Amino acid sequence: MISIQNPFPPTYGGVIDIYYRLKALHKAGWGVVLHTYAYKGREHIHDTLRGMVDDLNVYHRREGIISQLSNIPYIVNSRRDSKLLKRLLEDDAPILFEGLHNCYFLGHPALRERLKVVRAHNVEHEYYRHLARATTSMAKRVYYALEAEKLKHYENVLRHATMIAAISPGEQEYFNRRFPDVETFHLPCFYDDSPVEAVEREPYVLYHANLAVEENEHAARWIAENVVDLLPQVRFIFAGANPSNGLVGELTSHPNVELRANVPAVEMNELIARAQVTLFVTFQATGVKLKLLSSLHKGAHVVVNSLMVDGTELGQCCDVADGAEEIAAIISKRISEPFMGRTLPSLYSNDVAIQELIRRL
């Protein structure tokens, strides 16, 4: 299993999916050799992670301008490491490449006979195009746009995969069209689906996300500018990591908004569990949002726009609305309405999903 990043603690997006998939494999009795990159403050390998794997190999990304001066996408080229290939050749086990990020050696002749599964976290070039549109930084816009073009061409490497594990039915359909000779199947996101204790709900609307990501900042600003003022008597909480100064200023200018920055995981889980309404808005229909699954499992009423559940089976579990006035109308109704529970589609169980993967290995 080749991870894009040290998956513990599982505090954001892709590493949540990776960590709980690793945990599910361990629970199912599979031995795992984990190859992972450790950077950006996540260099420490916790004993929790070590206890879930048979062997663990840590690599460092080749970050910097040199890795960008290539036709290979930066997220791939910065993860090239000959030691990884050498260690992959020490056995003949199936290989799970987490994301296009880790596919530098996917087409290597030495791995031709191996069973190779690529976990597609997104259609990456579409995701990067949306990041380019969302950012207000010209330098980042240029980087994301160039990376999107590189990723579009580099995606052809997936023809060397034995299988592609798509994160949503919509993306399964995309990869089936692009690579008809490669078996593609839907493997839902893995997440913390442990039993949830009953808690008393509180009358607030929660938006939670990694606020340092342009897409999430864009969504938070849109909610603040378009929905919050339509509901002046409703309390809104925005929670997440590393909000920009501009976003802090925008959010705190509204008297009915509270910002919780960089809250610990335990506090975030409590905010999700106690929220009467959780609200999500996105402007790109890529992948499946882990924060949505978390709130559907742990929280009460969930209101989303249609792009948030596009290409998934999750729309049946949410209130779906587009436009600020329609969203505000639903929130106004749900904020005082008892929550009667929900049942997620059975495939969104880690135990069920891991068997879907295991039967193909």
C-alpha cells in the first residue's frame, strides 16, 4: 500500500480514506506493507500506525522547483524514489497505489506481472482545474492550471493498472470510458464509521472543512455572503484548519457567526454530533467529500447543494437545495425539527467496502 502522506492522524480528506482502509484491511486479517511519504508537520510515525502494518517504509518528497521542471505532474514527480521500487520488488504481493500521485512506477517493466490496483481519489486534472478557478492567488492559479494539463496527459499511465478503484459511481463511469480495457469498480470512501453515542442537539448550523483549501474557503465565503444574512436569528459555526486572514475577517463581520479555527479532532466530532444542521456547498462535482460522510454518520440534518452529491447515492440521505434562498428555507425548517435518524446505503460500511476490495485481490 503506497500512501500519499502519513495517514495518521486521519484529519483531512485523502488520508482519512487511506487510514480507515488500512484499518479495515488489518481488521480483516490482511498483512500490509505500508509505503508512505511524511512531510508538512506529519513526519512523526505514531505507534497506532505501526501496530496496523507488518512493515513500514517512510520516504521524503523531492519538493521544490526541480521537481516542477518536468512534463510529469509535480504531485507525481516529487514522489519518485528508487528505494520504493526496490522495496516493491522484495515480494510479489498485490500493490495498492493510493492516488495518481503514487503512480510513478505503475508502468515500470519490473512490475508488469504484478496485480496493481489504483485508488482514484479524484479525476485529478478536473480537480486541479477547479482549484485554479477557486484561488485568488495568481501564482497558485498558474501552478494549478499547469498541473491540471500535466495531469490530464499523465492520466494515460492508468492503462498499466490491473484495476481502478473509483471513489464514486460517476467517476467509475468516467474511468470505464477512458480505459475500457482496465477493470474499474466503485469503492466508496472509508471513514470513521464506529458507533455514535446519542447526544443532545443544539440549534446551530455547522460548516466544517479544511479552511486552508481554496475550494473550502470559497464555499465558506459564499455561505457567509449569501446565506447567513438571510437567517439573522440562526447561529452559524464555521470550523476548520488554518483559515486565511481574509476569511477570518469575512466570517467575524457577521454577528450570528462563530469561527472555530484549528479545533482538535475530539472537539470537531462533538461539534458535528451536536449540530442540528450541517451545511455543505461545493462548486465542483469531484470525488466524494469525506466531511459529508462524517456528518451523515455522526450528525443530524444535513443540507447540501446538488454538486455535493452529484454522481453518488448520497442525495437520498440529505436535503438537497441550490441557491441561497432555497438553502435558507430548508435550514429555517430543519433548525427546530426533531431528527429521526437515517440509514446510509450498505456499501458505505467499511466492513462491506473492504470485502469489495479483498475479493479482487
